Amino acid sequence: MTTRILTGITTTGTPHLGNYAGAIRPAIVASRSDNFDSFYFLADYHALIKCDDPARIQRSRLEIAATWLACGLDVNRATFYRQSDIPEIPELCWLLTCVAGKGLLNRAHAYKASVDKNVESGEDPDAGITMGLFSYPVLMAADILMFNAQKVPVGRDQIQHVEMARDIAQRFNHLFGQGKELFALPEAVIEEDVATLPGLDGRKMSKSYDNTIPLFGTAKQLKDAVARIVTDSKLPGEAKDPDNSHLFTLYQAFSTAEQQAALRAELLDGLAWGEAKQRLFELLDNELGEARERYNALISKPADLEDILLDGAAKARKTATPFLGELREAVGLRSFRSAAVDTQAGKKKAAKSARFVSFRDEDGSFRFRLLDAAGEQLLLSVAFADGKSAGMVNKRLQSGDELDVRQHNSGFAVWLDDAAVAHSPDFADSASCESAIARLREALQGE
């Protein structure tokens, strides 16, 4: 069984060495696994929130697309596309906007940070804040839910957005699912072992610090950047401390264990910093040289890149288009031709099946009910700390496995893994209780 993963890359800048080690390289490695169905996209709608320079956005889209392909992304295995080439995404964003609570979006970190900054400077709390920034989490939810991604690799600052996508998905499922889980609930994945590279000055490599090493500049540009790495004042012949050297940290991110051990020994033995920088340059140039050639070839043929991305969009839309049709049906945006003429017959048909209803208690816990064909409650779950746990139990009850039903006093409970997970109402007599158990088994097992 494959797991669907989805990663978006905001198109507002030129990729640097930190992006490569922290996001691009591990994602491309994951995309080669038979265990993953990988979706990678250029988040160019998101870029409009952060950047109002059209030329910069256009250039960034080109550079980032070329970077991922040059670094080895196999578009025959992964789905690679531009967000703006999938018209289903903004339409889904609107459907989700109509169920997303303003209170939920008020708690988004980016929005709160902007409000706090305005208040501190004596401005109106919402000065300069666009609806794009405010509703950013809904667009991100649409990106994820459009393809029912199960795993979303993100940085720690993006965990909240994945959690919001889960909340919005749960509410949509509750309102329109009629017992069916339209959206899978995504899970944020934090890869603790992915490298966070230091920049030239030792701080995290970031364009905002102007301390980056170019990923696909010329060999001379790479060498000049490495030469600017800040080191201590130890002279040639004096022992250096590898563990407190961000030059050595950079070297570790791209070298083998044997190479690391050799450079460590040489630094302790007094290797000059200039020689150490030369070793780092040679290591990086060897790692990036072939990819740099592919990158330059791709950049020089933007029409070929366009074709690759349009092919990726067509592949993505094979999933998105029918799914959006299903969602439109669910919310009532249906064709008059396909809608049932006899609404009473439709109601009778709908009333024939039992259904689960998920909800959130006032204390923040998650529960679900099972209603029979007549709408009578058969089960009420125990409280769960999070929606994922409630959803897993819900799925197990619908799996068709044999039920462990135990009568207790004037009702019954359903057990999983030696614990009661849901209880029935109280019944007036044993006959009513037994009848409810029979309806429960029929609803969950088709017996």
C-alpha cells in the first residue's frame, strides 16, 4: 500500500544550498520509493501573498522548476505541477472557505504575528494585512485536500497549517459526507534528521540574512561564496575545533563518514582554514557539477520546462477534476439533468443506510455517533483527544471485522483492543437491546 505525500515550494526566490539539503534532496530521495505516491508543486498562488513583483515571481517559477528537475526529480514517478495550472484548487479553496471558521483563522501564527507587529507600532491591527495572508491556511488546506495527501512534510512553523487543514476537512466531512469520509485527514511530517545548514556567518542559511551559498551559480561563484565563510582566527598549524566550526558542519552535510573523519583529523592537526575551504568547495562542486549542467540546459529551454509542467498538471487533474465533481455534488452544486426528479424517492433512498456523524465537544475532545437507517442513535463514542484517533477507531468499526459487542446493564458497548470505544443508549428491555445490536451488526458488517 502506498502513502501519498505532498510538498509545495513557494516561488519567491532562487534556491540555495540550504534549500537543497533541507528540502529538495530528501524529497527527491523519497519520491523514488515504491512506498510513496509523491506530489510536488510550485506554490505560485501562495507567492502572490508574499511578493508583488511579477518579474521576480516569473523568474523564481522558472528557477525552482529547473532546480527540482536538475536535482533528479523523476516526473514519471512523481506528479510535478504548478498550483496555478490546477483550476480545481481555487474552486476547492472557496468550498473550504465556506466552512472554515473565522475564529480558526484568527489563530493562525502568521496573521497573529502581523497583528501584534501593527499593535506594537501603534498602527491599526489589520493595517497592510490582505485577505490572502488571512486565508492562507485555507488555500494550503485546498492544496493538501485536493489530492487527499496523507503525509505533508513541513517545517515546524507550518505544523499549525496542516492541523488547520485537518480541522477544515473534518468539518466538511461532517457537514457533507453523509457518513462518507470525503477528505482523508492529513498528517504533518517533521523530518528531524534533515539538515539545517548554517550560512556564511554561522546563522541559519537564509535569503533574509543574505548569508546563502548559491546552488547553481558558476564554479567561481561557488568558490567565492565558500571563501567568505566566517572562521575563527586560528593560524595554520594550530589545532581547530571541528565541532564548533560551521564550515565543518557544511562539510558533514555532503560528505561520507570517511571523508568527515579525515577532515576532522586534519583540522585537529592544524590544517589551515584556507585549505579546509578548498576541500569544501571541491566537495560541493563534485556534488553539484552535473546537476548544474542540467540546470543550465533546462533554464536555456523554458518552452521544454513549460511542456513538462503542463504534462504534470494534466496528470494531477486526472485526480482533481473528478474529485471536485464529487465535492460539488456533495454540497448541492449538481446538474439539473443528473439530479433526481423525484425528491421524495431520493429521500427514501438516502434513508436506507446508516451513517457516522463526527463532531467536536465543547471541551475540545472528538467523538462520533452511529445512526441507523431511521436516524436513531446506535452508538456514541468515548471522547478522543484528537481527530486522528477518533477517525482510526471509526475506520476500524467500518472495516468489516468481527465486532466485540458486550451487553452491560440496559445497553451495550463495542470494544477494541480490550477497551470500550463506544456505548449504546439505554434500552427499556432486553428485546430492544438485542434488536439494536442486530441493527448495529447489519450497519457495520452488512449481515
